[in-house]
Amino acid sequence: MNIKKNLFLLSMAIPTFITGCSNPMTWADDYMNQKANFLFEQEGYTLTDNTECKFLSQKKGNYKSYVICTGTTDNGSPISLKGGQLRHSDRHGNKERYIGKISGRKVFVNHG
């Protein structure tokens, strides 16, 4: 695990520990907002603070749980992040898959 990923996980855990979690769905949405920002930043894209994620607990296609995030990059291009936890691991053993797009063009696939 690299330092950036450790810092990201720590930044997620501290506020939850301090404030508690009254609504699990709100926490999941907030977590995914931060994860979306982190994933796009790893690819060299900075997002504005208007990123919104919706966590869907129902199954969708090959996913046990699914998230849809939308927002914009700092230069105004629309982004989307879709994916979640897979029902079954893929052929490479991955249990999650997230696809990030900018202006409809795939810029990354992340597996957790």
C-alpha cells in the first residue's frame, strides 16, 4: 500500500471517528465524493468542489452495490465515476471496479 493511499484512508477514518455516523447512506455518499476526487487526482485531474455521488445499495448488473458520481474538472469538463463492489470477483480476482470518464471519454479503470 502506498503512502498516498494510506493518507487517503486515514483522512476518511478520522472525521468519521470524531463526528460519528448517524446516517450510513450519507456517510457512503461523502466517502465516495472523497474517493472520486482522490481517483481523478491520481490520474492528474483536479475536480471542483461540486462532485456529487449517490450510493445505490441495490444490485445493478454485475454489481452488489453501485455508485454514480458526477462533477466537473477545474477546467469545466464534466466527469463521471461509476462502479462499485462486484457480485463475483472478475477473472483477475478484483472485487471492485470503478470507471472514470471525462467528457464521456474513459480515463481510468480502478479496482478498489
